Amino acid sequence: MVTLLLLMMVLVTFVGLLHFSTRGQKGTHARLFDQTRALMAARAAVELAVYKYRVLPAEFYRVNRLVNAVTADPAERNFFQAVWMNDFSGKSVPGGFVSPASLLVESMRQETGEPVEFGVESCELVTRKESGYVKDYLRIRAWGACRAERKALDQLVEVEITHAP
Amino acid sequence: MATMLLALAAFPLIRSFSQSYEVATRQVEQESTAKIAEAAMNKLLSVRFDDLNSAIPAVSVPFEVETPSGPVAAKIDLAGAPAQGTGTFIIGGTTYRVGVAVRRAFTGHRGIMTPAATAKALTFSYAVPAVSIGLPPPPPPGLVVATYACPDDFLGILVRVSSGRGDRELRLSGFRGDMRR
């Protein structure tokens, strides 16, 4: 009798553990898909930022020179940088400006039916000088989100190699 | 009495076992679905731009997915302008169907600078110093925003993956610019 009761208690405990473990597993399904969508959204942000650099390299270097200039007027510097970055804002920008990123986010939402978002936090030039040559990299910090899941990407794209004299 | 109590405890055990097995199987399938969708998107982001923008004649894109039992190879057949395609994966006896739909998120103006053509193009903005027009004295220094409408198409890629059990379909959306310029 005591053995049976003990066995029953063990069984009840086991069933309880299995039940709650199963409930916990069910929640991970939706999270896994949301994480994948968030990662893809972040990649879309990187693609847009790299593409803008590819079509407007001279303008990018001009913004970069101004941002790094010691004597630059802070208001002018901020304006140049903000105009460059506004295109990557997935949310509405003051002044009624509809950014390419917000159009892409809207199309992603329509296609997937999910509340995805993305944006670019920073897009800057990183120059590394080694012996005999100089390498330029485009450093992009982007993020993507879907519901509670958020993924960040930090990508370094080699954009130019110039040989030092 | 004890036998009855034992039986009462055993019934939910059977149900919990079957539920747990069902959830574990579904989890494996959903993980595979996510992995295949990511692999397909990664592959499509690295193929030739023209294969997506204009897959005429049809193009076959091979790719593989790593599974615990080894790599599984498959291919996506793309056709059309922009490309549409399908592929099938079989992992552990489960069939995964991959659907690809490429569209032009922005249409390049291709050098035809009419308002209608540039309206559909991907347009970027950048600040430029205001240009002094006319004779001195020049106007006060200021800044203006210029825009640039891209001549090339900017593609949207939709990858849909569903498993044979008819579970929820995973849709992933990505974008691809023509980086050759």
C-alpha cells in the first residue's frame, strides 16, 4: 500500500514536470520564427545601407569628412549626418519625409503579415593604416525586430583599398 | 484504493507523453523550417543579381542545409522576370516546400529621367552646401537636401517554407540591391 502510494506520488510529480515542460516548449516555437524574422530584417537594413554607399560614394565621403572635421560647425555636421541616416529610418521622420526604409518595412509587413521593424544605428567609415597600404571599411550597425525579439548586426564591409605612396 | 489512485495518476501520464512527443516533433520540424528558410534566403542574397531580376532562361540554384544526420542538398528552380521559383527538401522523412517570389521593390529609371520613371525608383537623400548663384555678394551660407534616384532595380525577395504536416508557413522577406556599379 505504501509502495503504491509512493509510486503514485512519483508518477504525479513526473506528469507535472512533463506537462509544464511541454507548455514551456510550446512558447519557444513562436520565438524561434520571430528571431529568424528579426535577423532577416537586420540584414535588410544592412543591404540598404551598403547600397546607398555604393550609389553615392562621393557624398558618403563628404559626410564622413565633415563629421570628422575638428573645425566643423556642430549644427552643420549634425544636419549632414541626419540627412544621410534618415533614409534608413523605418519609422516616420518629422517633416512628412517618407524614407526608403519605411517603405521597405511596410512591404515586409504586408508580405509576411508580421510586425517586423528595422533600422540602422550608425554607418561610418573605418580606416585602417597598415605598412604600405590603407584600407577603408564601411562599419554598419543595424537592428531588426519582430515582436519581443530583437537582433543586432555589426557588419564591416571592405569598400576600398588604396596604396600608400 | 491505491490501485485506483495509481490508475488516476497514470491516465494523464499517457496524455502527457503523447503531447510531449508531438511538441518535440513539431519543434524539430519548425527548427528545420527556420534553418531551410534562412539557408534559402542566404543563397538568394549571394547569387547573381540578374538570376533574380530576370531568370530568362530558367536558372537552377543549388544549396544545402546541414542537419544532424549530414548535409541535405536541394535546388530552387527560378524562372521569370522577376524570378519566381520552388524547391523541395526532404529531411528525416518530412517534406519541406520552399517557394520564392522576387519582386521589384523599387524600379530603376534606367537612365530615363522622367518624373514617372523616377517616382518608382529608390531615391536617396543627402545634404549639400547651398550653391552660390549670381554675382557677389553671395547668398548667406546654407544647406540644402539633394536627392538621387537610383537607375537600377532594388529587389524584394520573399521566401516561404512549409513542412509536409501543414504547420504554419514561415515567410521571410529580404532585399537585394545591384552592387555591381
